[in-house]
Amino acid sequence: MNFEILIYIMSIKNLPFMDSNLDLEKRIDDLLNRLTFEEKCLLVAGAGHNRLPAIPRLGIAGFGMTDGPHGVSPNSTPDGTATYFPTGTQIASTWNPELAYKIGQAIAEEVRAVNRHMSLGPAINMCRCYLNGRTFEYYSEDPYLASEIAAEFVKGLQSKRIAACVKHFVANNQETNRHKVNVKVSRRALEEIYFPAFRKCVEKADAWGVMASYNKINGIYACEHKLILRDILKDTWKFSGVVVSDWGATRNTSGIKSLIEAGLDIEMGSRDKYNIEEMKKLKDLGEFPEKYFEDNIRRILKLFFRVGMFDDPSKIPKGSINTLEHQQLARKVAEEGMVLLKNENNLLPLDINKIKKIALIGKHADMKFGRKRMGG
């Protein structure tokens, strides 16, 4: 927390929204009524790569986000050090929801340690295309298994007052043309295959965030898909959190008004679409969707309160990163998630006393490639 924010907090500490004993909705009402229209417009789009703008006069620090689904991104840490948990596929291979809960808790502690408020995960798209470069992040091709693991991960994460941002909603399952592919899918397939893990995270784990994906669903981009975001996610499943765009995924093919009405709460990667000047023009013309916009802002403020941005820091769960306890947990996940399909002729375990040479086959055998990533 910077010095300017601290000074303002001292000046507003007796205002109703700062009272942690007050009913949450009343705190939201009080803060909402103190925001100007311009300040509200600021909150619906990112100020930088992974943050929302600060509003110092009301003690609103820059809400911070970080990848990824199985650990804090090296880009978010001072020295690139964090606990690298096994991939989502291996986490699911444990068939152990209790372990997923503990992973969520550990990642939450690491997110808190780098002064962020939201973990951009879990990633729960279905493993439908094994050429997809993002499949390693996802849990399973089985909607039931993915649902059980994901919900417990979210519960663990949020038990430490770090928000989950469940992604990528929805049907974003291939790498080729990932940013613009038109996924033609039936409602039945959505309900039986692609929705269940997201729905479980919303209805059973009360996820505080969902990330809208890049792709189109039956001809409409996910970030402006009213049926998907508003009618199903918010109205049918009773999602109470925020919908965040994937970075640069906001297309705005029908205008700001349609985006807001569709249910997109926060644009990330830019603020080109949720442009303050354009929103002012709509308001001046009397065409601004006030009711939906107020709902957007309420959801964002609720998120701020949920992660404790206005509460006594001594009452917020502490952060820690790359601890021995977290490393031991990562090892346990790796051990439980190992799957041996066939051990022909007792090849394993390898006996180093009998091995003379190891062959590395293929054009990449003598190349270094890849980089440290926690998914994104």
C-alpha cells in the first residue's frame, strides 16, 4: 500500500464503508454513493497489465491480479521465485479434492505475499484437443472430475480471502485461432460438457470471478455474449462475482452499451472499449445503460470488500511464498498424481547401475525451449 493511499485511509477511517462490522451490502451502498461517474468508469478497465486503477481519495488501492492456475507467475515476484505446483492435469490425476483445496490455500498465501488480490485461475476448460498448448493447465476431459477438483481449489483459494477468476468461459479449448475461432456448439453440449465445471465453481464454491474467453460461441464473441454472461452465468446460476475479459479479448462489435448489457464487468489488457469519453457521451445523450452499469460497479466493489481491501490488515490472512511447507505440498501432489499406464518387463524404476546410455530422440533433443510459467 503506497503512502498516498495510507494518508487518505486515515482521513476516511470513520466513514461507514470502512466499518467491517457493518452489513456488506450497506458498506457497498455507502462507497457506491461516494463515487463520481468518472471514478466508476475508471474501475471497469485495467490501469496496467494486471491492475485496476487506484482511487486514493476513497482509499481504493490498485486491485492486483496475477497468473496462474498452478502458482504465482514469476512476472509477479521480485526475483521470479514462487512454488511451482504440478500442472492442472496432474492435480486432477490425484482424484483428491481435499488436496486441491490445500493447493488453493497455498497459492492464495503466495498471491497475498506479492501484494495481489486475485489469482487468475483455476483454468478449467475441457481437455478436448491435445494439440492445444494450454491443455496442461486444464484438469480433465471429464466434466465431473474437473468440477470436483475446481470447486475445492476455489474454496481453498477464497478461504484465504484471495479471489478466484475461473477461466476461460467458455469453450476455449484449442490453440489454432484461439483468439477468434467461432465455436459452433449445441446447448446440450454446453450443458453436459463445457458448463459443468464453471457451474460447480459458481453454485458450490461461490467463485468471486470468471474470465470471459477470446473465442466466439455460435457467432458471438464471449465477452459480449449476453446469453452466456448475463442470462446463464448471472441470472440462472446466480453468479455474484465479476466477469473479467481475457487480456485484449473485448471486441465491442456492437458498442459499449451492448458490452455492459451483456454482462462484462471489467475489461483487461486495455481500456479501449470501456473508454471513459465514450461512456460520457452516451450518458450525455441519455443512452447510457445505468441499471446494468450500477450492477457492474456493485460487483466490483463487492470484490474489493471480499478480499479485505478496506479492513484492518491485521485481520487479513498473511502471505508467504515458496516456503518449505508449500514445496512439500507440491511434491505430495506430484506423487499422488503420477499415473503408470504399463510397466512392461519391469522397466521402472530405472537401475542406474544397468544403464549405459540414454537416447533423446527428435529434432528438439539438443535444444533448450520453454520458460518458467504458471499458466495464463
